[in-house]
Amino acid sequence: MSLFKVFDVAGSAMSAQTVRLNLTASNLANAETVASSAEEAYKARHPVFAAALKAVQNANDAPVPVQVQGVVESQAPAHVMYNPAHPLADANGNVYRSNVNTVEEMVNMISASRSYQNNVEVMNTSKELLLQTLRLGS
Amino acid sequence: MSNVLDKALGVPVAALQLRAMRTKVLAENMANADTPNFKARDIDFKAAMRQAQGELMVLNTTQANHLQPPGSAPQPPELLYRYPFSPSLDGNTVETQAEQAKFAENTVNYQATLTILGSRITGLIGALRGE
């Protein structure tokens, strides 16, 4: 019954969006953190989504769930701020702020939240359909 | 016996299976709405329905040890790729609004098929009881 596979698919999407939301929370929380060098500064993290297509090659009706292939760190340069009074300032009086783009993260958050809601709806609808099918003939 | 029941229940059974499969395919599209390079898929319901209703291709056998090829069983419907209205830069062709609309349409059709099947079952029970 194909409807049971919907739970796997929508569930995988929900967990993938949860990972994305987690990373967004981590990025936003660390948006203002500073470090004494560009290497130590916090770098924004983003998930890489991929469709789990390996299983499809074996069977035609295998589900295509989402998998989080990994987490990549943003390569954007850290923000350099001149602040000699700061306890973390380096020899030149610079501190390095994380490279998190707050606007981008907010957009990511809204997108993840909408996708999550969408998948919850899909799951709910499929559940209703399954229950109605079970009640068939009564 | 099951053949008799299959004949009595008829087309809605195949339609229900196809609708369930389409629900899965559309759910996959929506689950992968943020996956780069994912291509949205769908089935051509009309063609799949025709395929499901059509006569099965069965080879003529003249000897007892002639085998039927595995392909003579009903084939699963062909999955097609959706043509996007506005392609996106990351190679993803899922348009969430369109998918939601198709999902809702498919759900209503599934429920309609369930109603038809339900009334057939009620009719069968009535005939069995002789009411």
C-alpha cells in the first residue's frame, strides 16, 4: 500500500527541516559572537539536502525520502571590527565577528517552518485517507 | 472466489490503488521541495487507468512447461517528470503551490473513489443478505 510510504517520506522531510531549523537557530544565536582571529570566528552552517535515490534503482515504487547529506560551513569572510578595548582583540586591536548573514537566516527559518508545516499537512491528510480506507464498507 | 469479488468491485479498486500511489508521488515532491536538483514527478492518471483496465498481455502457451514472462503481470504506472512553470536556479522543479493543489485534488478523488467502493460493498452485502 503506497499510502504507508507517505509517512516515511514526509517524516524524512520533517527531520531534514528540523536539522535546518536547528542550524538556523545555532547561526542566529552565534551571529554576534567574536573571536581573536578569522579562523576562530564562528562560521555559518547550512545543511545539504539530497534525495535518497539509491533505493529507487532497485525497486520502481520505492519511496524517495530526503536525507541530510552533510553540514557545510559558509566560506564568507569574518567581519573584522577595530576595537582595541575588547578583551579578545588581537595585536592590531581587531576582533573577528561571525560571518552569519542574519537576513538570510531569517529567510531560511521561515522557509524551513513552511516546509515543515506542509509535510505535517501531507501526513495528516494521508492518515485521514488511510483511516477512511480502513472504515470502508462499514 | 476472489475473481468474482474483483469483478463485482470493478474499476474503483484499480483507481484507488493508483490514487494511493499518486498520493505517495506528490508527497515525495513536497518532501523534496528544498532538495537541490530534485525533479518533480507525477503519473498520468488517465493513461495509468487505461493501462490498469486493459487486457493483460498473456503469451499463448502450447506446452505445459511454457513459462509466462515476468512482464505479463500488470506493470506499475510510468512515472513522468513535471514541466516547471518557472525553473529555479538550484535545478529543483518542485513548485509547492502547484503540488499542494494537485495533492488536494488527488485527496478529493481518493475520497470519491472510496465512496463509490463503499456503496458497492454495501450493495454486495445487501445482495448477500437477500434484503
